[in-house]
Amino acid sequence: MRYIKKPKWGSIKITSCGSVIAYLSSCIYFENIDRFADAVKRKQIYAKHWIISIPDNLCITKIIELPASDIDQAYKMLEFELSSYLPLPIEELVYGCMPISRNENLLKVLVYILKVKALEDILAKLKSIGIKPSRVMVDSVAAKSWFSNDEKNDSAQINLLFNNKNTIVFAIKDGIVQRQDDISLENTDLENQREYIIEQINNTATELATDKQITLKIAASQNIGEKIKSWFNGNFNNIEPLELPQLNSFDKESNSFNGKFIFESVVAQGLVKSVENPELKYLNLLGQKVIKKAHQKQFIKNSVATFVLAIFTIFSLWLNFVVMNWRIDYVCHKLAKEIAPIKHIAIDVESKHQKLKAIEAQLSNRKQISEIFSQLYKYSPKNISISQMSYSSKADAASVNIKGQADTLSSAFEYSNAMKNSELLNSIQIINAQQIPKPGGSIVEFKAECTMKGNSK
Amino acid sequence: MSVAPKKREKLLVIFTAAVLGSILLFTTIIDPQLKKHKALSSKFSQLKLDLTKVRGNLLMKDRIEKAYSQIEPLITTQGNQQQQISDFTRLLDQIYSKLNVKIRSVKILPVADENYYQKLSIRIEMTGPIKDFLKFIENVEQHQEPIRIEQFELTSQETADTVMTSLFISKITSKENKPAGKI
């Protein structure tokens, strides 16, 4: 069975016997680290970022109260504060923290401290198999993340995780793992340890010393889950059975692990879950230098990718234009080739066509002026005399302007009526008429105009 | 969103560099291609138009040549432009010399140069009896040459039936040499 999944985050938990539990979109078991390395190398499994978990016993834990407004500020303060809590120089340590509670101006944080040397050993081992983790967490936080849903920090809970060899107990109060016990089941069975386990849990509950109701979360395989739940029915009101992650072997079809690797599976799944928790963003034991370097590397990688993409986009755009221009140029050449052999004939025809049109225009409306005079003589009344006349022809229209005299105003205005029967001048209009006194009477001077649309050729 | 001053300056520098880089790349790489594209597109449109015109002319070839053969004698002239103007004035002189009109002025106007032909124009001012003026018009309008009165102004004189006229007369002639190039 091959798992070719491409999630953003993948987690790794190396077991005490050297096998690897990885969580991508499900828990996958690898017999040994080489098999896992081979699967990564062959890209049979892939994650953009890897997150690993280290045992709690490798870390020193401290609870420190800092005058910080938030976890960002508190994390910055730790660089100066930690030296007073530890005998080691800060340069030899890597640390991560998570908020626990707030008391007025003081923020209580839980600090996990790891020696740089120990971290380097872990990273070197992972580097040899081609893994560069983006986050390093601790088992208890990962397990706590797996158990937690969205409960608030002020709640109290006891989480029980039943392996085939042991039972792990996490007592959590105010969001902190107060106690982590390991009840061994080796050389005996679960039923024989019943009384002891119940007693241990009751003691733990008493130690939590809280006035709040304690939630008991039980994570056990299906065949024993109901039985264990019945053990605590009288003592705890709030019991939540949890379903364990299903572990699949990468190489074998059968998935019978006989209750083994339950804790590791829970941690592996919890690691991925913890990434989404904003409170755990500073609980990365990679160390500031490594994180900063990784960020810088990522920034350079992103910048180079953006630059390459920009260049590629511009190149594509340029290429697009070049191809488009080449195509148009090619078509132009084709058209020019098509025109060339017939161009001289076309020019000759065009020349003749133009001359023909010019001559047609020149010879159109011939005899129009003679006809205008003829109609003026025929239709003008006797009492109208013309003193000035102008004629102008343009394209297919001609206009005539007349200045003349009449004996009365009415005669002048009747002039256009008189010309109604004229074929050419029937649209003549009087545009101005003025009576001018003269010795022994008066005379009317008028102006008329007529526009003719040419229709004869 | 508040941005720290140092980060803001850094962002401004990156943004300015990006803008300047984009302008530089655009002007050196994209813009020349855009200009070339514009020129080629215009050339392509012109060629397409030319091809359509050429094809259209070829389709009309027979009809136009037939019609042109009829008017060819009218438009074909001998000699250069000056000689053509001289011929034109002589032609008008032949018309009005037979009439009782007094020519006050003859003005040769600039030649309108068209693609394949030219238009010669003359302005003549004359006085005389209206009867002779009308005869002049009639003779011009009936003349076989492609001459045309485009404008005239007529003013009556003190003496009865005497008029003063100004005429703008044009003539179409073929060009000495055919122009090469445009369809």
C-alpha cells in the first residue's frame, strides 16, 4: 500500500525501537528509519513542512512569570530572563514557550529548554534521511494537543492513554500538564492492575485540588474502551471516550499492531493538530538562529521564485508579441505577394476610373445655366427686374442668388409663387425685401436664393 | 494595519524598485514590440484594403475600359501643363472673340492636381450685352471639350441690357505622366 499524499504539514515520531510513525492525512508505520527515508526519497510520501517531537525528558521545563502583555512580548523577554533561571549560558540553549495563565500584568509561561548539542544530534540524524523539520515540539504537548478539543485553559482534566504495555496518565490543570505518570502493564494484564490504576487516578484527581469538575478522557482500543470506562463510572461524572488514530503499515497490508505504538500515533497526530494552535507558535525548539535562517532561506526562495515568475511572465508577453508580429508580418508578405502581379493592372484601371468619374462630374448638369436664364425670362413677372445674379456649382448641387427690384412689397414676395412652375427655380425663396423711397414714389429691393440638386448628367 | 517604520521604508524601497524595474522592462522589451505590432497592424489593414480595391478594379476592368475609350479623346492632351493652360485660354478666346463682349481681365488660377488628372481653372471678367453673354454661356456649355462654368457673377450696368460678369471656368485634362504607386 502506497500513500501518496501532499499535505502541508507532516509529523514524525521515532519510537524507542527505531521504527517511525508518520502522520500525513493518516498515521503510517515504517519499520525503521531507513524505510521511511527511502519513502521520502522516492517521494512516496510528501509534506511541505515536517514537524517532529522529542521526549519530554530531554527538556528542562520552567514556569516563569513575565510582565508581558502577550506571548510575543514574553518570548522576546525570555532571552534576557532565562540566564537567571539556568546555570548554562543562553547561547548553549534553545527554548520555546507557551502561555499558561495571566495574573493582572504578569503572564505565566511554560518554557521548554533544550541543549543546542542535543538538538543538533537530532537534526543531524534527520538530515541524514533528507528531512529538515520546520518545528520541533515535545511529546507531552503533542499528546495534550491530541486530547484537547477546544476546552479553556481554566478547566481540569485527566487524560488516560492505554497502551498494551503501559497506561499513560496526563493530569492537566489550567492548560498545563501537571503530572505525567506511566503505569506499567508488563508481566501482568489490565484486569489485575485495575485497582491500582483506579487508585492512581483518584489520587491524581485529589492532587489536582480544583473546585471545578474534572473531565476524564479515555483513549483506548475499542475492545477495552467500554470496560475501562465502566471502572470510573462512580467516581467521575464527566467521562469522554476518545477514538484512537488508526495506524497503517506502509509496507504490509495487515494493520495488526496489537495495541503497540498507540502513544506514538497519538503524538504524531497531535503534532499536526498543534500547528493550528496559535498559543503554541513559540513552542518551537528549533532555536531562533535556525528559524531565522529558515525564514531567510524561505524569503530568498520566494524572492527568487517571484523574480523567475516575473521574468517568465515578461518573456511570455514578449514572446507573445514577437509571435503575433511574426504572424502579421507573414500575412502581410502573403498579401503583398498576391497584390504585386495585378497591381499595375489595378492602377491602370483605377486611373481610368478616376478620370471617368472626373469627366462625368465635369460634364454633368450641362446647359443648366442656359436653362436657368431661359426659365428666368419665361416665369419672372414684368414688374420684377434683376440687377445682380450669382451662380455657383459644387459637386451635385448648384445655388443661385438674385438681387432685384419690384414696384411693391407684395410683388416682391409673390416672386417665389410666380416661379413655382419653373422646373429649376421652383424652390426660390425671398430672403430679404426692403422698400426704398425714390423721387416720385418708392421702389422695393429684394434678395432671393435658390438651391438646385443636380440630377441630370 | 500598522507597519513599523523600518519595515515600511523597506517596503517602499522594494515597491519603488519593482515599479522602476517594471517601467524599464516595459520600455526596453515590451514597448518596441507594441510599436512594431501597431505598425504591422496598420500595414496589414492597408494591404487588405488594397487587395479588396485591386480585386474590385479587376472586376470592373472591362466596363471601365469600355467607358473610358469613349471619353479618352476628351481628356487626352498634348504638351506640358503650361501648354495645356495656353490651349485652354486659346479655346476660350475662340469662343468670346466671335461675340460682342469686352474682356476686362483673364486670370489663370492654380492647377488642382489630382491623382490621375488635373483641373485647370481660369477667371474671366467681361462686359457686354446680355445677349452676347448668354451666347458665351451657351457656347461653353455646348462645347465638346470638358469645360465647365463653375461660378459666375452678373451685375447689370447703367446702360440697358449691358452686364458685367465674372466667370470661373474649369477644364479637366490628363496628366503628362501617370503617377506610380497608390491604387
